[in-house]
Amino acid sequence: MSLFNKYFTYGNQKNQVNLTHTWYDSFTKQKKVSMNPTFDAISSLYNYGVACSRIACFMDLAGDGVKEASKLF
């Protein structure tokens, strides 16, 4: 996503990419709209972090399980 932000300009002009990124705040449920792809990348990283934490919560802690769960947290 950062490469898109580096090589393309976003906006409503004729020579710009007219693309909006829409997502919803997980706490306030407010709709967020932006033309900047960085916000979409940050949202994806947040979702990935939540998924890794959820996997770590349900891991078997026997053997090296504590070490593996710590890596995921």
C-alpha cells in the first residue's frame, strides 16, 4: 500500500486516481472514508494483529506452546 501512495496521487483531478477506501471504526462503529491508501494498510495490519492474538489465546501451552503464543502476542 505504501508503494501505491508513493507512485500514484489520489484525488478528483483528471490526472489522479479517483479511489476511496471505506472502513468502519471497530469501537465507535463510525464510517471512515479516505482517499489515502495508508489508512487501508493500517487497518489491515490491525486486523492481522487481532487474528494473531486470537490464535495465541487458544493455543495449547504444553511444550514450547508458551514461547509460540508469546511470539503471536
